[in-house]
Amino acid sequence: WLSTVVVPPASRGQGIASALSLCIAGEAARLGFPSIYLFTPHNESLYGRAGWNTIETAEVNGTAVAIMARPTHSYIRVPGSCKSVYPPTNTA
């Protein structure tokens, strides 16, 4: 399961959440998992654009969520590509 992808408001709309989800799919493929799953209360269309399919809807603590899956076999891993998905924050 992919859980809790959070992108700071100032960085949203740049494809970071989609890129992170694809990196996780690539890692799941490397580990031999045929599919990866997530649930989301708000971002079904975002994940849908990244190749995730809604397989069910449910309610979690009174909130409607979409349960989604993505096959990992369709992911092509580019070496080193996931390391630069989110640039480090300057803490100085």
C-alpha cells in the first residue's frame, strides 16, 4: 500500500505527488509485487492520470474514499530517477 503522500501547498501542481507514486510503483516492481494499492479521499483524478485505477469505493471514519490499484509491470524504471523527485530543502 502507498500511504500518505503529502506535498507542501507551495509545491503542488508540479507533478511531485504523481512522480512519487510512480517511484513507489517502480520500487514495488523491483521487489516483485505485481500491483500496488492506495486509498484517497480527495485525489482520485490525480492518481488516475498517473495510471491508477479505481477498484472500489468505501467509507473510512465517515469519509468516502476511492481504493485504487496500479500494476507495476507497466512501470519502466530509469536508474536514479526517483532520487531527484523532491529537491532537498535548504535548512541553513
